Amino acid sequence: MGTINIKQNEVPVREFRLGAVTGYVGTIGDLHDRAADGCDVGNRERCFTQASACSSGCCQGQLGSISDALVINHAPVGCAADAVASNVNYKSGARLRGLDYKNLRIISTNLDERDTVFGGAEKLRDTILQANERYHPKAIFVTASCVSGIIGEDIQSVLNDLKDELDIPLVPAFCEGFKSKVWASGFDAAFHAVLHGIVAPPRFKTNKVNFVNFRGSARKEIISTFEKLGVEPVFLLQHSTVEEIRRISEARATVSICGTLGSYLGNGLEQHYGVPYVRTEQPHGITGYKNWLRSLGTLLESEEEVEKIIASEEARIAPDLEELRAKLKGKTAVVGMGPSFGHNYTRVLRELGVEVLWAATWHFDQKYDHGEVPESTKRLAEVDGDLPVSVGDQQNYEIVNLLNKLKPDIYVTRHGGSSVWATKMGIASYMITDEYAAFGFNGIINFGNVIVDKLTNRSLARKLAERIKLPYSEWWLAQDSFSLLNAEGF
Amino acid sequence: MTQIIDQIRHVCTLGGLQSVLAIERAIPVLHAGPGCGQKLWGAVGLQNGGQGSGYAGGHTVPCTNTTERDVVFGAVDKLEATIENAFKVIDADFFAVLTGCASDIVGDDVGDVVRGFQKQGKPIVYAETGGFKGNNFIGHEMVLDSIIEQYLQPAPGVVPGQVNIWAVVPYQDPFWTGVYADLSELLRAIGLTPNVIFGQGGGVAALNRVSAAQFNLLVSPWVGLKGVEQLEKKFGTPFLHYPVLPIGPTETGKFLRAVASYAGLDLARVEAFIAQREEHYYHYIERAAEVLLETRFLPRHFTIVADSAYALSLAKFLVSDLGLIPERLYVVDGTPEDRQAEVREYFKDLGEGIGAEVLFTPDGGEAQEKIRATKFRSRPLILGSSWERVLTKELNAFVLSVSMPVSDRLLFDRSYVGYTGALRLVEDIYSVILSDFQ
């Protein structure tokens, strides 16, 4: 089991820490067994790649959405380009929760050619001071970039020098794009910054439960369920405040809507402050939700209450579920998502009676920080070890090739820029933009109905597909989907 | 003091990748970090009028996805393999290799790799666009430079009447497809043959026609000037630099007359066209006069936060044709310092002897601070980006997003250029006003 070191200002990337891979093709059984046995899933490189995504986006998206903090991006202006999409996301979350209407704050130090030669420490210092003057934030995070990393900027020294001048936490976050192929390493960089620079040791225990998520659309439902268990959720990090984050060490437990997102913070809090992290599969669909809630219930010593909730909810949705299963009988799907969502949603689709032909995930963590193979992977391997799976950092050319061969009824995906390709091939698609799309008993019914709707009217996909040409050569579409994946070790 | 950038209004030089994508069936190959592409097209594409990946943009763009190993050991072999496979996998007519920061700092000899493919006769160019070199207005110029220098060949002869149109930066301007189409239509109407490389129906065929033009027309305050100068040097093609993107009857009339006299066209035909289009324009303005004059909350003063092309053209229209008063205007395109005096001069007369002060800053946060401190004395009209929506709420202003990022609108083929474009703009502005309290 890896030990999370919150004294250091930087966390190693997932490739080193979790044995994360971005190139694999095989079965879920093989993937799981090799990860579990420690014989290692050897990563396979590609001799052709398409633009994927980097840690910096995930990191800035998390830190920038803390409502009273701000992010300084020590980089050329382009690295702050994700501020635009993050702002849209931030505003949509604020609307969902009825919070203040405002822009998020990600400010670029605007490194230029001269800085690549002489360094940009002065610029960083000056940007921090100007930004502080403009917004008076409760904390400032400084995100690194490829340029700051390559030219060897000493971000920490600049922050140390400013410590006395500014009476707020000044915290670096190391998320240089070239350091990891796994953009989720950026989540860890953000949560590490929080653990390293914001979270204070507990003064006492509260009745709070840390809920690591994104926009928190299911907030009301969760508050009401948790109330029955005698606890109150604190949603992290989006829209939380610096003061709320400072106190997360006092919570009774940490849970997460996404194993990829939450496992670092959850394990960090457990290892350092004894806040237990719920390690079951995520609460998507019925089994996931039940295992998750039972595990939380045990921690909170509310087992009876949990069983009551489960029994009544299960009975309540039974007729709807039956109806959905009848409608979805014989339907097939391909899944393309991050590893936690991907393996969880494969299970949910199976619960709905949909046959999952293939589960592609954007990376795979062999072992989380608590030293275990992700529970969602383990469970899937137990029930259907032969399920074909692949791992790729959203390499669309592989996905398009694969969909062209498998021709599923629906492509269920997460992350922008993937669902459109299925649509262009005449295949129904559903991009999960809301992390609570299949949350628990209500979620699975909503999710199932979305799938039914998507399958009921495919006019857009069919007509678009008739009129457009895919950007791939006939040659490529005739190849094996993973033929440009090198052998292990090459 | 450091020029910080808060609330970005443009991206970095690598953003020039979108100018490649704007050429039909052309595709960029990035020698850059894994996240560069996604960040850049997210900002100037998807979150800017809903310009998605289209034929081969977004996550389809080939990229070497720089790793730590590449930074330490260089990655020319990886680039070579990526290009070679891109030719096999992707169905495209033209490729442009663009580098990111890491490659430019490490010093990968990208030129050497690309020249190897050029020697094989492959349609490919390269530009070293490492993001620290500037913004995507410059990146756009770098892409044009590489195409002109490395790809274009002299034509057997000049085609009389053919005009290459160079104007707004594709994608950065969410109205770009409409702008190029509408400028083309104006030129065609007065008897010229427009050649546009950006947008539908252009592509390599249009690129190959560039050197045959009678002249190049640059409609932009400063972006693209280098390109037309370079075309003059390389092919002897003269150019007309017209700084104002024509919006509305006053400026469109001036524009058409200027182009016509430069090209030696039949001026009577031009005047007849102008008269006909003005009649159409004023038919609708007359019909809408009650809305323009008698609506309950009308703006009198306006400000603009936009690139130099739009700040100038929108201001000219609002002053010359709509009777509004400008406050200080904000130019956020990083106009190079040596061009600022010239650009500032354009704002001295926006029409009716009315001029406006201009502040050049890439820092949207600074522009907003200044707007917050302005006394408008009535509900102001702010033409800016979606960043301004929050400010608008604070100031009880009317806002219309017209300049990157326009994340709050879906835009297809409309533009504000010419006579019809001006009607679209008036529709949009007054729809904001009318819907504000209803």
C-alpha cells in the first residue's frame, strides 16, 4: 500500500503511484488478474496518437471551482484556455445549487519567450500580488505547466517569499501536462494541494461526510438520505469554500461519486486523519448503491436505517425497473469512459438488461492508493471475466474503428468529443454529463429511460450519418481496431 | 508591471491549429502536450459559438502527446511515426505540423522531419507555434506564413478579377464562416471573383488559386498584414489593406466604393447595388423605428470588449448608423505595440465626428474593472464575451456576446457583415433589450 505524503508539495503521477496504464486490449478478467496478482498490466504504447487531455485541465478545473479561492496558472496564456469551459461548468453547477452568479478565477502569468530564457519568478510574484489585490481570495493555488516544469521554475520559493506579505494559504499544484498520460493525475495534484496546503488537523469529530463529486446535481436527494443516517454531506471541491475544505479532516467518512476522482483525497484523509474512505464500487445503479450505502452505514453504525432505505426504495422502483428491462431486452451497448465510470456503468447497463459488447476506458489504475484493484473492476471480473475491454487515452480512431465493427445499438460515453463519432456513424449515443446520471434507485430509472429515448428516435444519427464522411481512410477502417498498439515493452 | 491575463479572450500561438482546420479537408498534426489541443479548441471552438470538432477537429487531431521522456530525449522519431501514420489513417488533403512549447524549448528539428515528407511530394507544412511565442492571432499569421512559404507555387498567369479574401481569424471569431461568405457575396455583387481558402468549398483548390489572384484584399486592422505583404513579395500580387470590417450601410458603402475603385470596376454598377441594398436595410429599420426609439429601457452609451477588428467595426456601426455614444473601448487581441498607434488612429473618427478612447489589454479582468468604474448614466450596452454576463448583472447593463469566448450562443452561418449582417446585429441587440424584463 502506498503512503500518501502530504508534507511534500508534489504527488507522483498515476503511472508511478498506481501503475496506471493507457494502452491495453484484452478481457476484464485478464486485466483484473494481472493487476491483482502484481504481475502487472504492461502498458502498450501507440505508434499513432490523437490529441487527448492533460493533468492541468483536471487540476485547474477542481481548484478553480473552489468558490473563494483563485488559481494562478504559471504558463503561457494557452494553458489557461480551459478556464472558459471550466467557467461554463462552474456556472451550471452554481445554477443547479442556487449559488451566487459569478465567474471562476483562473489567471495566467502569461509566460513568453523571454521568460523561457530568464525565468518567470518575478512575473509569478507580481501576478499573485495583482490577483490578490483584485479579488482578495481566501487562498491562492499556483498551477504549474509544461513550460514552468521544463525551465525549472522554483514556484515554492516564490510562494515562501510571499508568505508573510499575504496572510492566506499560497499552495502550489504540480500538474505539468507532459508528466502523465493520465489526465486524472491532475485530480490528484489538486487534492494533494488541498491536503498539503489547506486541510487542518481535526479539532473534533463532526457529523459531516465528505462527498467528492463534480457539480453535485443530486445534492437534495443525498442530503435527505444522509439525514436519515444522522450525517450531513459536504460536497467537494466544486463550490465549496476554503474554510469548509480546511475542516474536512473532522468528517466521519469520505465517499466519492467517482473512484478515479476521489480515491486520492479519500485515502489521504484516512491515512493522515483517520477519516475512513468508503472503497466499494461507486453508487451507480442498484448493486453499486446498495454496497456503497451499506458500507457507509456500517461506518456510521446505521445498518438498520440503511436496510430500511434499501428495502423501501427497491420495492418502490421495482415496477419501473421491470418495465425498463422489458424495453431494453436484447439491446447492445459499447461503453467509453474513465475507468471508474466505465466499469461502474458497464455494471449498471447489465442491471438494465443491456448487453455490453465492449468496455473501453480512458486509462486504468491497477491499484488505488489503498493498495487494492478498483472494486468496480473486481466485481465486473467476477461476474463476466470474458468481457472484452480496452484502455486508451480517448483515442478516437480506435473507438470509431471499434464501433464500426461492433455496431452496437448505443454508445454510452463520458468526456466530450466521443459521442459525436457514434452519432456520425448512425449509432445512438449518450454522453453522461451529470455524474449522478445513474445514481442509486432514482438514477437507474432515469438512466434507463434516457437509453430508451435515445433508442426510440435515432433520426438525427441516421440522417447525419447518411450525409457525412468519416475522417478516416478506408484502409484504417479495415484494420484491426488496436493494430497501432505496440507490443508490451515497445 | 507584469501583464497578467485574467478571463482569457484569446489563446496561444498553437491556437493556429484552428486556422488549419478552417481549410476544408486540411488537418493539423500537433507535436505538443496531450492537453494542448483540447484546451485550445475548447476555448476558441466549442465554447465559442458552439463550434465543434466538425470533419476532423477536436480529439481527431493527430498529436504526439509529449511525455517526460520526449522532453528529456527529444521526440523527432515519434513525430515522424505520427506523421507517417496520419497519412495512412486520416483521410485529408493537406497537413500542417504545429509545435507546442515543449518541442520549441527542447529544440526538436521539426523542419527536418517535415522537409523529408515534402520531398516525397506530400502536401505538408510546419510552423513552430510554441505557445510562449504569443497569442493565436499571431499563431494564425504563423500558419499563413508557413503555407505561403512552404506550399504555394506561382501560377501560370493572373486571373483578372480574382481576389483572395483575408479577414477575421477562423474560430477565434465565432462568426468567421459567415464573415467570409458575406464578404464574398459583396465582392461578387460588384463584379469580382472572390477566392476564400477558409470555410466550406475552399480547401486545397482555393489554396492553389491564391497565387493567381489579381490582388489580395485584407479586411482587418492588423492581423494578416504580414501574409499579404509576403504574397506580394513572393508572387508580386498587390494588396488592398482595408482596416474596417464593414457593418451597416455607412461602412459597407465606403468599403464597396474603395474596393471598386482599387480594382477599377464599373462604379455605376456599384452605386446601383449600394442603393438597392440600402433600400432593403432601411425598409426594416423604418419598420422597427418604434422599437429603436420607444422601448422602455434603451441604452444610450455603449462599450465593447473585443479584438481590434470587431471593436472598430461594431463601434463604427453603432455610432454611424444607430446613433449611440461610445465610452472607452477595450481591445483584447494583443495588438503588437508597434501597431497600436495606427490602430488607435482608426478609432479617432467612428462617424459623426465622434471618436473613442481605446485601451489595449489582453486582461479581461482589467477591462471589467475599468467598465465597473465608468459612469454610463443610463443602462449601458456592452458588446463583449460571455465573461461579461456577470458584470452586466452587476451594472444592470444589456449584454450581447460577440467576441471570444461566446459560450452562451450557438452560431452557424450568420455574420454582422454588410447590410443583412447589420440587420442581424440590430435584431440581436434589441432582442436582448426586449427580452431583458419580459
